Amino acid sequence: MGAHVKEFLFFWRILIFLSSKTSGLTCSSKCGSALEECSCQATCLSLTNCCSDYNQTCFQVSPYSSSMLGGRALRILGLTLPSDGSLLCRFKGETEQQGIVDEEGHPYCISPLLYETGWISFDVSTDGANFDRSGEYLSVHPNKADPSYQVTLVNSTLWQNYGTPNMAGQLSMTWNSSLVESENVNVELWGYREVNRNTAGSSPLQAEIRYLYSLGRNIPNTGDFSFIPEPREEFSVWELGNIRITASSKSEGERYVQALWSEGHVLAWHLEPSFREDSSGWAEKKCRQWDDLEKKLPNFLDELIHCPCTLAQARADTGRFHTDYSCNIETGSVCTNHPGSVHCVRAIQASSSHGSGQQCCYDHTGALVLTGDSVGGSTPDRAHNWGSSPYREPPRVPGYSHWLYDVMSFCYCCLWSDLCHIYLNHRPSSGCRRYQPPRAGVVFGDLHFITFDGLSYTFSGRGEYYLVFSADRELRVQARTEQLKLKNGTLVQATQLSSLAMKENSSDVIEVRTADDHLQVLRNKKIMPFTEQRWMDLQGVFVFAPCPQKVTVIFSSGAAVELRLHEGSMVATVLLPAEFSNHTLGLLGRMNSDLTDDLMTQSGKVISSANATLGEIFTFGARWNISKMSSLFTYDSQYLLDSYFFPSSHDSAFVPAYSLHAKPDDPLVADMLSMCFGEGAQFCIHDTLISRSLAVGNATLRAHQHYQALMEALQPVVSCGWLPTPRNGRKNGTHYLQGKTLGFTCNEGYILYKSTERTCLEEGMWTGEQPYCISDVTSSKVNNAKYRLSSSTPPTLM
């Protein structure tokens, strides 16, 4: 069957579906499906073709997120039950629990304790037998959960180091008492460990979070509690854990109940008596045991991504690195565990084989800090702090695996004893010699493109097009454009971005579109809220929305799409790692450092960019329109159906204004020229004249300035690699990039041999030779021996 016939049949089935009636069928056990006469998909709400029981059957919950530790009451919206009605909740088809129905008939399910993050599906039964209603909630890393629902450990340093010198006295905690509906509460300790599993699994270890004992039972719910901890030798093997607070009516360690949790922390305060008697000796023994264990574990360092060489690169490479919130220059946080650093980032993706993580820290000059020079240097992690898919099993459990493999050992070796060199020997900084910055392509204004190779052109087509198409890497980024409409309602003969839809391999489909003064994000055609969480772990993709006007979509390959909204204009920046070289097509060109072939059509024909006319460029762009079958977009309104779904994906009737010339008597020109100057002035002038709006031109100029700053930050730099300090000597400087010179001297009583200075060359090599220091006595003996050898009389042949 031909492609056009398939597309026609697809279109015809949708047309029949949309014109059908919306009653008669139920969504029971069919959420997410399009039925013959109505819909159980999220788009039905705006298309007004939902089945009659959609809201009660395919429900939403409030709040929509919970810590993966559970204990949050999730209210099922749109459903009312008798106060004595039955409610069963089943999460992921596995964990089943009794729900709650309050006096007003509002049903609730309690989020369970899980070992994973992401959207968790669950079903409910109101008859005790059929689980025919379904919804989902977002399970998040404990550190990203709503802080108002957290038990706060007062003076966390005391909690972490209790029992070490000068660390004693009462431990205190606080919580929001109104969140526990009980006059009295229980305060419990839960522990985490990883044990040899008794059942089959991909990992030989099994994660376990378990109730240990109570610190207080039936105490007044005043919102604070203090105690003097006693050593608990029988529980001393549990070195990580959390405090949990529940209503006093709940039994010890009861699961699936409303609860408040503290952050995960080192349980120094309950360790065996020998720890308090000699914490340094106890920690030294533990550090050496860890050292022996590490030597037996697989090497994870070689598969880690290398760090960016500069702070500017690290902050710009948003597809592969994200701020480490414990050392964040933007918030002024104190980098406690990385003295000398002002900002750290973590690799977003865990390594494929071992689920490990990279960390990169930078000083106030923007230089990478290395453990070879400072205990505050960048340290990789055997277990990624954010966990990694498929989660649930060590060492991929979010937070806890990292704390067990990387944080506990840091306490043993660096905080509680003087064996930090052992820790740093197993967690050395990787350096940046093999780091390659991503390439960036951008779309902005009305409607300007700068390809990955730096070719700039204007294409103001109206429709839906491929920005990036990579068959080999299975990445698709599609753009929807609309006619520019000014604030006064005037339509302009130019277009701007209104939506981007994207997908990589088997990832969720993500769409980001303009919605008044903010950006709206859809996952698999369903609008995602960002009122509670700014970061979401999804299937094969992460989404970060730090504010309503900025969204970053990050795929497993390290490809990223940044969307910004300014003055109603959407700007899209696509960042691709070097692995995509020679594997991209579309409006952002072929990424191969050769801009002459960037105007390549879907058929493989190349239009010469050197002498292409505006008409030829328009034809080139129009031919990158998507097909209906390949569309990733959501058509959830009559406007979108009429404007984009039913017509051709390129509006051939729309003819943009290709260019306009400034007239001397135009009253707009003087203000325009005072605004539009420097890099990007031509884009600013173009959009100002076409739109007759200084605001539009200014938004275009600012978008180009942001692109220029990004390109400057991502400039490749040459690193020659770390150089050690000579034993019994000193090294002047810790910068290892091209043009930097390091000086070497020896301590008093030692003489330096080899190079006193070494300079990093463009080729990535150091000048000179590695210096070393020899004591005066040894040097004198060596020189004397050389002298005697050179002055001795040669033997005479007899």
C-alpha cells in the first residue's frame, strides 16, 4: 500500500472518530485508548469527546508527586465515594493496600515506599474486586520532595558526626505538626542496606529499607522532638537511614500509612560503643575494609564521560551536565565537601554498565579542580546520586546506593579519619582531555536558523517541519510555526515558532508549546504540571523547567533541546554531542563542520548556500515538512485540527515578506538603528521592519546575543592533562589548558632536576620533562661518583 493511501486512511479514521458521539461507552480499564464512539485519552477534555465516565475513571491526583519513600496521601480527583465505602489501591500492578475515604467522601491512596523515581501507574477498586480505574503520580528522589513534608534534622552536621570529637549532646528534629492529623505521634528510625538476594535478579544484591526501632512513641505532636542517642550495637550494621513520623495510632513499622520522612543520613549517632570510644580508629578500620572491597569491584572510571574543561562549558552543556545543588554558584551555597570550589555539576546520565556518575567542580577562575591538587577536587561516584534506570536494584537505587558506596566511605576515610588519600585513590578526578563540547543549532525570531555548522538563513514557512532528523540515532525534533501576531492583533507576513515535538528511540514523546506567557509541556499528548516539581525523570528523557518561560528536554544520548520564551517569541536551541556528526539532516543542517552542505533536502540534493536565492531557500525549507504519519504533535483543539492536522503540513498559500528595506523617512528607523547594532543586527532589523515592532526586533536581538554567549562558552579548549607536584617540591599553578605555564621548585635541602617550567602547547602536549627533587646529600654523592668515574685512569692493556 502506498504512503499516500496509508496517510489518507489514517486521516479518514481520525475524521470519523472526531465526528462521532461521546456517550455510550465506558473508560473502565481503557484509559489512554480511543474508543469507537468516544475517547479515554487526555486530549478528549479539550476536544470535548470524552466518554461520560472519563474524569472518574481516568483520574488525576493531588498532590501529583511524592518522595519515593512514600507516606503521602494522594487524593483522587473527580471521584466521590460513601464515607464507609471500599477503596483498594494497587501500584504498578504489584503493591496492594487499603485506601482512605474521608467524611466528605474524598478518596485517597497512600504512596508506597519504592526504590525508583518517575511516573508510577496505579489502579483502584471500589468494589473490592475490579481494578478498573487508573491514574499515576510522580515518584521523586527524596532530596527533591516537597520540603514542607520533610522532617528537618536540626544541625545536620551534629547528626552526621555524632560521637566524633566535640560532637555530643541532644539531637533535635522539627516537622509541620498540622501534616500529621493526630494529637500524638511515633518517631521511628528506618535503615537502608543492600544484602545478598535470595531470589533471581540482574543484581546479586537487593535493596532493603526497614524499620529498626522507635525513638519515641505516643509523644505530643508539637512539631519538635529531642533526644540523647544511645549506642545500639545490635543495629550498628545499619549505617544509613531516615527518621519517620506517623500518627500514634499506627503500629511500629507499619507500612502504607501517612508519614513524614527526614532526609537520608549517616547514622553515626547510633553506632556501636567502640565508635564513640575511638571514632578515628573505628573509621580507619572501616576505611581499610572499604579499600579492600573497592579493589575487588569492577573498574567504573573508564566508562565515565570526561568533565568539561571550564566552568563556562559545564554550565552550557545542558544535555550532559546539571548543577550539583550542594555546590551551586547561582544560589551561593557553600561547597562543604569541595573546599576551594565555587560550583559543581553532575553528569546527567549514569554510565551504562555500572550505573556510575561523574562530578566536576570548578574554582573561582572557572578552572576544573582535580583531586591530584586538592581534596576539594571533582570526585566521581560508583553509584549515580540520582539512580539510573531500571532503578530498584543496587547500585541503581536513587540516593541510597550513592550514599552507601560513595558517602559512607567519604565519612570513614575523610571526615572521621585521616585516610582521605585512600578515598581519593579510588575516586580520582577524570580530567578533561577527552571532553568535546556539543554543537548548537538555533531557531529564533521571524524565522531565523543557524545550523550546527554555523550557516544562517531565514525561512518563514507556515506548517510543521523537521528541525533535526537522525535515522541512525533515532532522534526526531519537529517544529511547528505559526503566523506572527502582534499584541494589538495585527497579523504579520512572517512566522515564528509555536511548538516543538521530539522523541529519541523508545523515549516518551515530549512536546513544548507556547501558551500565553509561558511554555506548556506535554508527555505522550498529556499536559504535565510543573507546580510541584521542576525536574522529571521520564522514559528515556528528562525534562527540566526551572521557570515557566524556560524548558530543557534531555535525552539519553546527551542531545538536548532548550526552549525559551521572551516577549511571546519562542527560541529553540538544539545541542548535540559529537557522536551525531554526519548523522543529522533537517532545517538545522548536516552536522559535519562543513556548512556548504547544510541546505540538503530530504532527497539528498544540496542547494548551494553561497548563491541560493530567497525563493530557493524557501523551497528547501518547505520540503522538510513532516508527514501526518510521522507527526509527533498533539492536536487537542479545534484550532490545531483545522490549522495543522487537516491541511497539508506546509501551507503553500502562505507567502512571507522576504525582505524589506528601511526608508529614510520611516519614523521607526532611528529607534531601530539605535537598538539594532553589533552581532545579530541584521536579524533585529529584519524582524523590526517586518513586524513594525521594536519589541519584536529586540526579542530577536536578545535571542541572538544568547546564542553568541552560548557559542563562546562552548568553544573547544586544549588540555594537556594534570601534572604532579614533585615529591619534596612545589608546583606553582593548577591550570592545565593551552598557553598555561607551570613552575616547579624544591623544598629546602633538595635540588630540582629536569624542567623548572612546563608550558601547555596547542597540540595538547607539555614542553620539557617531569621534574623531580633530590636531597643535597644524595645529589652530592651522585656528583662525586660521576666525578670519580670521569677522572679515573683507564686500565693499561698488558
